[in-house]
Amino acid sequence: MEILLDKRAVRQIRLSAQDAIEEGDTETLREDILEAFTEEQVEEIERRLDSGDFFEFLTDMLDEWSGDDVDELFELIDAQLGDVGIDVKFDKKAGAADPDAEKDEEEEDEEFDEDDEDLDDDDEDSEEEEEETEEP
């Protein structure tokens, strides 16, 4: 079975994992990972687990996680689910997946805002020039 976690789910897990790293609490992270999967996916995963409990599976997996690397968590999710015959694909287009890309987007937004202000100033200059040329 193959499961694709969309960019929204990947972003939520990534942000939650970052919070868990900073605060040392994995309970919210466990719930966020669980919510990333649809009900049907959870049921299929539970059919394949010896314990039959995805929540317990996530608890055990988070106990194995070092708690200091988000990418390691994604690798662990992939490996642990792979062991029960589930191939998990993570949508790589998630904006938060690459912190540098997120910073670049923010910088582009700031540059755009500055450009807008420059354009506004140019418009005022143009109006003044038009007024000067209209006078006899």
C-alpha cells in the first residue's frame, strides 16, 4: 500500500516536530501525525500492525526518535511504516520543508513591498511633471 501525505500534512508534522524539539513534549506531535492520515489509511495501517493500534505504534516510534532532528522523524515514519508494508511518500513541495525557501519567499515579499513603495513615489513624480508641462 502507498500513502501520499500532502504538503499541508507534511508542513503540520514538520512544525509540530519543531515545537516538540523546542518544548520536549511529543504528545501534540503524536496527535498531529495521526491527523495527517485519513481514517481509511489509519484503518489499513492498524490492520497491518501486530498491536492493531496506530496510536500505540506512534508512541513507540516517538520513543525511538532522538527528538532533535525533524528529518530523522520523517525517515523513522517511513522506515517504521515500511516494515509493515506501507510505502509513505511525503509531498516535497511543502513550503516549510525547506526553511531557506521560506526565508527566500519572505524576502521576496519584502522586496515586492519596497518596489511597490518606489512605484508609488514614481507615480507622484509623474503627476508633478504632468502638471508642470500642462501650464502655459
